[in-house]
Amino acid sequence: MTEIKSVTQTLAVWAAETPDIRAEGPLAKARDAVLDTIGVIIAGVPDDAARAVRRAVSLWGEGTSTVVGQSVRLAAPWAAMANGTAAHALDFDDSFPPVSGHSSAVMVPALLALAEARGASGHAVLDAYVVGLEIQARVGQAVNFEHYRRGWHSTSTVATIGTAAGCARLMGLGVDGMRNAISIAVSTAAGSKRQFGSMVKPMHAGLAAKNAVMAAGLAAEGIEGNAEPLDGKWSFRELFAGIESPGFAVPLASLGAPLAIDEFGLSPKIYPCCASTHRSLDAVLAMRTANGLNAADVKEIVTVVPPMNFDNLRFPDPTSEMERRFSMQYCLATAMTNGVVALKDFRPGGETPSDVGQFMTKVEMRPHDGPVTQANPAAKEATIVEMHLTNGETLSASVENQRGDGTQPLSDADYATKFLDCAGDALSGDASVDLHKVIMGFEGLAGIGGVMDTLREIPLDAPQAAAE
């Protein structure tokens, strides 16, 4: 392959100089991401981690940007941090294959905070989202899966870098400013998967959003970074992924053609738990429904998952709602016992329901043999599920793509159902329906102040905060 002379400059030129995004498809997908992320922020507002972050950042001064569920506005970086943490608190936010992480929980809070402070239009936010996601994708392609396999939480590394580019785009920075925003963001990229199952994991999204806003703002004021922080000696790629990673030749060859939001598609979640459980959940729920089964009909469930998914699901016997989101045993037991996996299944406090706990002993998870070898982050090893019934019958399924990903996108009705479910407890029925309608017309908003005003009025003590 042809050696790439200047990765960061190439990305910066594209991100700064690409004409305004006007294509209907990418803008509609960006709007869906905004809708979905605002919904999960609302649902995440009462979470303990989100509350703690709000308390902390509120000590650091007032500003111009809304913190959802709080009457006092804060400076844009702190609002982005608070809202980013809430967006990821329930693990109900979307994921993006090239990043191997959660793109919108970083990008949307950062862009909303910055847009509100600057009086930017809805269209400007969507344009910046598409551009920032492009940079996330191409950096992610260059370093994953090796980067993710090594234990980096890509949500707080790769997504930080791309979101800084999105923020710089929203601010109208030129090529030099864009390059410096990316360079500054590289120096803030951090976050270990060791934090999965703890309050720090959702805070990673908040820190990434904050760092992205600050990187663009510092670049706008003249802070200059190394011109090539992404590739070469001591670069992001070398330090965070190494020579085993794919590198930038292929990603840059496809930069913007097609747009990454079209090429890969976002993967919004239909279950509020780690995405590593979702294909297994799809299979188990489909088997349950198609065969009219209940928990008593099942002797054992065995699911074989890609090694990285296996590593993520570290809690076979979870002791908190955070750990339950990263427990295949808990999630599949909940699915078979209740027929659904919902927000209420991950409330803070309380013991695992006895019937769910009993079924957990019937769930076995195994990793596929051998390492992941695909260079293409969009490729997936299939998840295998075998359900052994008490009558001696065995049901099996092989699932390559989860519901909601680019191959099985959610409909407008699906997005609406999820949004209203997330917002319904915090807002009255009419208010949540009205907010949904406004966000569906996001591109045409001259400013986003009306949306943010509604979000600021959401009570901190919404009903979701109470444990069942």
C-alpha cells in the first residue's frame, strides 16, 4: 500500500473544507442519533454517576450551556461532561462499529453544549455530527480491533478525537485550527476497559465530550499541537495500537466516499445493557417467542461469543446495576424470565430477583476459539446460541448482526417508542411527544434554545431514580 505522508493534515483538510452536508440520508441519521441520545440522557439523569458528576461540575462556575435536569447553566465543557455521563449511564446509547465504542454519547452532548453557547442552528449541529463521525470512523478503522483488544475504551479515546473535529467544524475553524483541535484531543485520549461495571465507565463519555469541546476551543484561541499526532513514532497509533493495527492507508482512501455514517451505520440499542449481550439476547427472545417458551421450559442456554465480547462481560454473578449491564448470565436470565429486557431491570439497589437468579445458573457463556483476525471493524464473528429444553429438544441460532445496526436499522416508529419510553417518566406525556416532534424537525431549527429549555426543566428527582 502507498505510504500516507500526513494523516492528520488529510483528515483536517477534509473536515474543514468539505462543503456543507446537505444529503438527506446522512442528515436524517444524524438527527436520529440526536433524538436517541437526548432520550437516553433524560433516562440517565437520575443515575448516581450522573448525579455525582453534576454536583462536581456545578462547583466550577456558571455559563451558557444547559445541563439536563438542572436549572443553572454551566460552561460548555462542564455541561458536555455532565450530559455525556448521563448519556452513557444506562448503557442504552448507540454504538458505532469502526470505533468499537459509543460515538453519540460523546458527540451529541459536546455539540449541543457548544451550539447552545454559540447560537448555532440545528442544521449546523447535524453537519458537525456527520463530519465528526467521519473522523471517528477513519481513526477507528486505523487502530481497531487491536486498540480495543488491548483494553482501551474507544469511547474515551477514538471518539474524543473525532468529536473534537466535529466541535471544530461547528466553530468554523480552518484547516490549521482543525488540525490543532485533533492534535490537542489526542493528548487527552484515555480510558481503560478495566472501568467497565463501575461509575467511571459512563464518566468516560462525559470526559471525552468535555475534552473535545476544550480541544476545539483551545485550538480556536491559537494553541498549536504537533502536526502529526496520529501516525508515526510515539503517535496515537503506535502508542495505543501498535504495528499490529491496520493503519491509515485504507481509511484515508475511503475518506468521505462514502460517508462513514452511510458506510457503517450507527447501532442504536434496544436493550439497556452492554452491546456484547445483544446478539445473544436477540436470539433468546426470538426463540422464546417463536416457540411459546417460558423459563421453566429451558434446561440450559449456551452462548458462544467473540473473544472481545466475552472479555467485556466480566460479571457472571453481578452485585450492582452497573455490573448487571455487563453480565450475560443476568441479561439472558432476565430475558427468559420476563420476556423483555427493560430499564427497570437495571435499577440501582436491591437484590437480583430470585427467579432471575435461579435461571442465571442455567446460562453458560464461552468465547470463540482463536483471536479476531478481521481487519475490517464492520466484520463480525457470529454469536452462537444453543437453547436446551427440558423436553430434550435443542434450539440453535447463529447471529451476525444485532437488531438496530446498519443491516437492521430501526424505523422512525422504533426510535419514537424508545424515546418516549426514556422520556416518559421525566416529562408528561404531552411534553415528551412535543419534544419528540421538535427534535424530528431538528434540521430546520434556527437555534436549539427551545430544545435545551425543555431539557433544563426536567426534574432531578424523576421517578426513574427510585429503586423498585
